[in-house]
Amino acid sequence: MSLVSAFVPIWILTAVGYAACRWGLLGEAAASVLGRFVFHLAMPAALFLALSRMPLSGFAGRSLLAFAVSTVAVVGFGWAGASRLFGRGPGERPIWGMAAGYVNSANLGIPIATQVLGDVSFLAVVVLLQVLVVAPVILVALDRHSDPAGRIRVRRIASLPVRNPVILASLLGVACSAAGLRLPSAAAAPLTLLAGAAVPAALVALGASLHRTAPSRAEPAEPAEPAEPAGAAELTAVSALKLVAQPVIAYAAGLALHLSAPQLLAVVVCAGLPTAQNTFIFAQEYGVGEAVANRAVVVTTTLSLATLAVAATLLG
């Protein structure tokens, strides 16, 4: 029952976004506007506050290596398989890989870690790995795709942290943590309010996108890639990678690294978390892979309860 309670707010807010868009309460551009609000303002505020308050001493160890192995394997397979198996273009492949292996470590991870693991110490390490390693790789690939010539330019990549609010906020948060700096209350209070809007706004935007039948912002005259819907086979593949392959690989890696039973449980539970809604926010911001991202978040969030229950029963 405790696991179900962690999922209920996610389902409700996504349904609220869908209903509000269906009833015309938010306008045709709701998903786009909310998505950009989350990407440029709320999400950076949330990441900065979380990372600035998080000690960096735990960013090492065999548990992290086991989780990293599962992430690299699943994201890499999804990235490559999106093209070979489903004909997805270059811009959609990073989103496909992210949908397969980037876990919801924030709004779902925190309550689930508290209820199943008893603490969130390992989850904090997972957040660091995803924000500081995985997300920048995804964003660099998306940024490259956004270049008209599809080139990797050193100057453009070097300036990405300045141009991308997610990476910039993460780096600033880590720097503050490393230096032991704490914001004065006059600065922390508005950031806290803004950060609190990140999760609900992202979920409402996700629900609104599920109802949207046409893009809410102007499309280029000749889009680089057609926006094809995500079929049942594609969603099944994403869900299988996220909810079966990633926790199984994490379990095997944990055994190979001789993790203790509590460490193994933490690694498998974190690997079994559903696709993060950041996947949809990134897809929406760069205008690629939205068809896969929004449905992958909803499907894996709905089905991941079974994966986590099995993990907690067998390893707990």
C-alpha cells in the first residue's frame, strides 16, 4: 500500500493535465509553455537546491558502479536500437535511450527509497550520476542535432553549460556543495518556491501533451524528422528495457561486485524506477522524440509498481 501511495500523485497530476487540455482550460499552447517553464526555470531551481545541499562524499563505490553499468547498458542499447529496430532518426535516438534508462529519482525515487530502503543516501548518488553524467551526454547529443549542419563544434559544446539551464544549475549546485556555501534565506526562499513547481508543472505538461493532437508551437517548414507516433511494439520495448532489463543488469552487476544484501536492494530498486518526466521535458524543449517520451513516462510509471514490489519482496 505504501508503494501505491507514492504513485498516486503522479497519476492524478498527469490526469489533471490531460483533462485541463481536453476541456480547453489551459489553451492550445499549454504543454509547450509549461514544458519551457519547467526546463528553463523550475527544474534548474530544483536541481540547484538539491545538489547544493547534498554531500559529495558518497559519489563513489561499488553500488554506484553497479547502477552505472545498468544505466550505460540500457541507455546505449536503446540509443542504438531506436534506429535499427524502429527507424528513429538521429535526434530521437538520445530521447529513446533516455526513456529506456533514465530513472525517476526525484518525485518517485524519494518516497520509494524512504519506504522501501529506509533512507535516501544511495538515491542521492543516483541523482548526481544522472544529472552530472547522463543528462549532459543526452543534452550534448540533442544540441548537436539542433545544429543545422549536425556538427560537433568544440566552442558550441564548451558553451553548453552556459546556454543550458539544467547543466548550469547542476554545476553551480555541486560547486556550492563542494565549497560548503549556503544561500541566504532571502535568495533560498524564492528558489524553494520555484523548485516546488517543477514536479507538478512537469506532470501537468505531460498530461496535456498526451491530449495534444497538433504541435502548439510553429513547426519548421521542412522538419528534419517526421513525428511518428509510438506504436505498441515500441512502447513494449522501452518498458521492457526500463522495468526488466535495467534492474536485472543492476542485480547481476551487484552480484559480480559482491554487494551486501542492503546494497543490492538499493541498486535494484533504484534501477527499477520508471522513466523520469525529464525525458519528456528534454524532448519537448528540442522538439524531437515527444511521441516516445510522453508515452514512455506514463506507461513505465503505471507498470513500475510491479517491478518494485517484486524487487522489495525478493531482496528485502
